[in-house]
Amino acid sequence: MPKLTVEGFDTVDVEEGKRLVLAIEQDAAVDILHACGGNARCTTCRVEFISGEPTRMTRAEQMKLDEKKQLEGADLKGVRLSCQIVCDHDMTVRALRRLAGSGRPDPGKTPEPTIQPPPEWI
């Protein structure tokens, strides 16, 4: 069973294959945003990997992060979309966008259990 550590919170065991965004919210009890419902459209579920960054990425995640880099010119090294990652090994992350302090009424629609859109791994 993979272990998930969100900076500032306790380490938790996560069901193998669970989406990272759901593990952060449900298992680690962190109020991460997912405004688009976990569909790789908004980037509010961004996390920064401290350790255990996955080596593979979905095409949807790559496209959205490339778009974000072009718009903001930001260095996104180690930054990933938690909605596009499955928990299949130990990970330590920093949640970058949380409900607390966001001004939003809620984190967004609960993401589906499986990666959306259906993953095309690159």
C-alpha cells in the first residue's frame, strides 16, 4: 500500500491505484482545490513533488502544464496535476492550492475515481 505525505500533514496509507487528488482530499484530509472536477482543465489541483514524482505523464497534463508555462512564464519544475496521477508508489507533495484562503465556496465537483479524460500516457 503506497504511503502519501502531504507537507504539514500526517503520512497516510493510500489504496493502490487511487487518484492522487482524491487521496490528498479523502485520505490525507487536505482541502485541495479541483475546480474543474479533476479533468485536467484548470490546474487548481497542482502539487509540487518533494519526493516520488512519477516518471510518466498524461498527454492532457502535459498540454495543460505547457499552457500554464506559456501564460505565466513560471518555472513548474516538480509541479504536477494531482488529478492526472495514480498512487502506485510512495509520494511526498506540497498542496499548492487549497480551499482555505481561496475565497471559493467549495473545492469543486468531486473527481471521478478514474483519471479523466481517459489517460493517454506519454
